[in-house]
Amino acid sequence: MGQSVKVLTQMVGLVVLSRFLSPAEFGYVAIATTVVGLGEVLRDAGLSSAAIRSSTLTAAQRDILFWISVAFGLILMILVSVFSSVIAASFGVPQLQGILPFLSSVFFLGGITSQYRANLNRQMRFAVMAGIDAISPVLGLAVAIAGAIGGLTYWALVLQLMVTSVVTMVLTIWAGGWCPRRPQRSSGVWPIVKFGGQMTISQALTYAGNNFDTVALGLYSSPYSVGIYTRSFQLVMSPLNQLKSPATAVAIPALSLLRDDSRKFEGYVLRGQAVIGYLIAPIGALLVGASVPIVNISLGLEWSGASPVVALLAAAGTMQQLSGVANWIFVAKGNGKALTNFSLVSLCLKTLCVISLVWFGPIGVAAGYALAVCLAWPIALTWATKSANIYSGPLLTQAIRLLSVALIAAGGSFAIVQMTAALGNLLSLAAAVVSVIAVYAGAIAVPPVRRDLKLVSKTIRMALSRS
């Protein structure tokens, strides 16, 4: 429910801000946030994930993890500020020299926030986390819209990110209810830091793979192309990613408790994939089939060139959500080394695919990204299950089943859009929605799909009854 508020906020921002700011202005900030995002991964040093999965975490360990995170955040803030001119020159975007010193403050703010949030996650206070995740972006968006109306151009987007970070920090500290003390040497924190180091390498490789497309466009194309691509990416990932975050927040601590019970562990992973797949895949199918009316309605007719980019990224995004299940297995089982090795393979795949097609602009990069994700998904699931000593067969079979239904739904919605194009964007999109619903309603007649959907329905009812 909290993520529903968050995705609504992102979609409102997408629609409103796209009508006040140009693609190039979005491109400036997109390049800057890609740099800052990598710094955020390094700043956390994997300590949040390590703290969440630890079976026990003493107050002394929590304190020293807090101070390590703050120190990393401060160092990165200084480094990015100092080298902002070098980064701006590398991309040929002088605006970065002014943007990066401001945005680098999120390193310090995130360093303060991370262990408070990890502690909330360990305590499974998901309602509090959801509330913070809903309130912070709403306030950030309000400031951004006011700034865009007031003529602040791309600085409105910078303010949005900074306000969101500040509000998140304040609310998380308030909800955390603890005050870090002076660090103690004998806290026994080294095993947690060691696992965090493995997670950092993996997260950095994953982040590099997920953002190499934006960097490649920034280096080989123009801010305008980056703006087109990143707006398309946000349009797709805003709805697709919203279930991933709360599902991961629940899955990691729950599966960590079950890591020594293979039967229950396998059952929970299978249920988690069903929930993710059958809730996300229909949205992905609609985005693929109805990309033209969706882009025209949400971004405006001047962004119509983004339609094929949206369709390709929607296919990639759907597969990427399923790949998240493999990440649950790696982390819950504590297989940091295996996760790092797979992340390196995934990065190589994405680099090769994107570089091969970057010359075709945003469409080429989107096609390369989609190809890489589709190739990496079965490798991820097989690698994770093998390293965890569980069977991959049921997971792969279920995934192929739900993807087959999504593929039929995407094809049906695309055909409907072509037939109803003359009726206007709204009616065409409405017809596509009905088409997707009809395909999933018909799929209930298939016994394995019906069993999957019953499992999803049971899980949702259970969640609602306990919330």
C-alpha cells in the first residue's frame, strides 16, 4: 500500500515535470544521479544488507556500523565535490560541475540513515518503512513542481532529490528510537563487515550493469538522448519496481530465518516468485503492447519517439524483477562470493550487449539492455539455486509459465492498439487494458496457472489479514 502511494507520486511527477522541463534538462540530472548512485552503493559498503541478514546484532555492532557508514558517506561527498569538474569534462556536460557538489550531500545523509533503516528492517517494521517511503517523495515532488513552475529548470530536479533525502533521514531517525554511541573495538563486527564487503562488490557490479546504458549514452550521444532514455526508463520502472522493494524487504529477513530448512525455504521462494511474477508481468505486458498510447498520454506527443524504447525496457524490466528472486537466495543463504561472481558475469553481458548497439541511440541501448537481462535471468536462477543446494526446476517451470501468459497478453494488447489507434490514445489504452485482463482471465482455465494464481491470492489475503 505504501508503494502504491510512492508509484503514484512518481507517475504524477513524470507527467507534470515532463511538461515543464526539456529532455536535455532531464538528461543533465540523469547523468549526475548515475554518478551519485554508484557512490551510494560504495558508501553503504553492503553494511545494510549484512546487518539485516545477521542472526544476531548487538548494540555495539550496530553503533560501529553506523559510524563506518557515516565516515564513508562524508569521504565520498568530499571526493565527488572535488572531482565534479573532471566528471563534467568527461561527459562534455558543464552543468554537472554545479549539480554534483549539491547532490553529493546525499552520501552524508544516506550514511546517517542507512543503519537506522536496516534496524527497522530487522525488526520487520514494514508499515513504518512504507510510510517513510511514501511521505518523503511526496514532499520532494511538491518542491520540484514548485521549482519547475518558478523557472528553476533542471535545478528543480536537484531539489527534489535533496528534499527527499533530508525528509527520509529525519523520519527514519525519529522512527528508529536509538542513539549511536562511541564505537568499541571489541564489538565483534568484523564478520558483518566482511560479508558487507562481498555485498559491496556485488552491488557495485550490479549497479554498473544497470546503469551502464545511461553512461554509454552520456558518453557517445547527447543529453537529449539521455533524457529520452531515462524518462522512458522511469516510466517503465516506476510501476515495475514498486513491488520489488517491499518484497525484498520482507523476503531477505524471512528467508534468512529459514535458511537451514530446505523444504520451507524452497516453498517460500516459489511463493515469492509467483507473487512477483503474476503481479508484475501483466503490467509489463501492457507497457510492451500499449507503449504508444502510454507515452502519448503520460509524457506528451513531443515524446512520441520514446515508444519503442518503453516497449523494449518493459520486457527487460519484467525479466529483471524475476531475477530479483535469485538475489534473495544468494543473500539469505549468505553466498556473497557466488553473488559477486554472478554480478561480474551479468555486468560483462550488459556491457557487451549495450556497447554493440549504442550507436543506434536510445532504441539500440534499450534493445541491448533487454537482450542482456533476458540472457542473464536463467543463469542467475540456476547459479543461485545450485549455490544454495535447492532445486531450480520448479522455479524455472513456474517462471516460464507466467512469462508465456504475459507474452500472449502483450501480443494481444499490441494488436488491439493497432486496431483502435484511430479512436484516440485514451480509448486505445482502455481497450489494451481490457485485452490484458481477458488473457489472464482465460489463463485460469489452464490448471498449473490456476494453481499459481490461487497461491498468489492466498498470499495476498494473508498479508491483508495481518496488516
